[in-house]
Amino acid sequence: MFDAKRIKDDCVAWIRAFFEENGKGCNAIVGISGGKDSSIVAALCAEALGKERVIGVLMPNGAQSDIDMAQLLVEHLGIRHYTVNIGAAFESLKESMPFTLSEQSIINLPPRLRMSTLYAVAQSHNGRVANTCNLSEDWVGYSTRYGDAAGDFSPCSNLTVQEMKAIGRELGLPEVLIEKPPIDGLSGKTDEDNLGFTYAELDTYIRTGSIADSEKKANIDRRHRLNLFKLQLMPAFDPHIPTI
């Protein structure tokens, strides 16, 4: 029932409207990982604004085994792009800490450095930073707060992985970019290996509320409950509302 062409066209129109209101003449700044999400967001922005107003930023952390996929995307779209290696900054910041960082801190530090990089590019190139998250990953907290979860506009955060893939095909992206399994970048495991369920199962559960495996349902529900705070505005004290 998902009409990929209509949703793609509506999303393109939404991006144009955003820039008319929030940055007339500005550029879209997109962090390019070589995965489907950043590829699709970059392609949507190119269709909405013209490729001359999209700047891709490749941000390997030292050596990146699949950097060729990111290069494929920017060449396919014909967009201006920069490569900024965050490896030295990452290692320097780790060494500057007066304690040993936790494993989770080490995992989340590169996405936050990348987002800082994107905003530096945006402020130097009259840009607005694109958020590249999708609904499926957001649903179970598979994003880094103030890292890849940040941005100025979010074209795809209400679209599931399967819906994103359909839009990617509608945009004419190379199949290898659409179907490339997301990998965490540390252990070499895919997202689905780490999560304990497939995105197809998760997407069906999100859209229909149906999932056959009760353990997977409990896993998804737990992750969603624990990570809801990532999708909400920062709580702020209101002095006009009594707390007692």
C-alpha cells in the first residue's frame, strides 16, 4: 500500500518549502556514510534544490573500509563534496580524557564529532544540516543523541527502512547503496545482529502492531521505552507551574 512515488514527491516538496522558509538560497549539508539513509537524503535534497545546492561530507574515522560506497554516491549524484577525516580528533579527545572512556562513550563519540564537523561546514557554506535518521532506527534508539540524531531538518524520520528502500529505488539510486547492510563500525556486526531482530520485522511491527515472536516483541518494546527521551525535547523547568 506504500506509494513510493507520491511520498518521494511530497518529501521533495517539503524540503523545498523548508528551505524557502528557513534558508532561502541556502545549501543542504549531508553527512555521507555510504549507507542507504544518507544516500537517500542526499538524493532527495538534490532533486528538491538542485545538485549545485547539496554538499556531501565524507567523514571517515581513520580508515573506512566502505568509503568507496560514499564516493559512489557523490559521483552518482554529481554533488560537491569534502572529505574530513575525524580520526586524529577522535584519538586526541580520547587521550585527553583523565579517565578511560566507557565502550558506549567510544561508540557515540565519532557521531558527535561528525555532527560538529557538519555544522562547521554549514556555517562556512551558508548551509542547513540534514538529519538522516529513519523511523525504524529512531524507534529503538539506534542513533546518537547530538550526533546523527541532530540536524536542522529531517526528511525521513517518519519513514521505515522498507519505505526508505522503496524511495531509494524511486530515486534511481544504485541498488548496492539501497541494500547495503548497516554496520556499527566497531565490531563489524550489522545493526540487525546487534539488535536481535530484522528491520523487516521491526517495520511490520511499527506499522501494524503485529510480530509473531514474543521475545522479539519484548526486545523492541524495551528498546523503544528506554530510548523515547531521544525523540523528545529537552525537559525545561517552568517557574509558572508548581511542582509540589
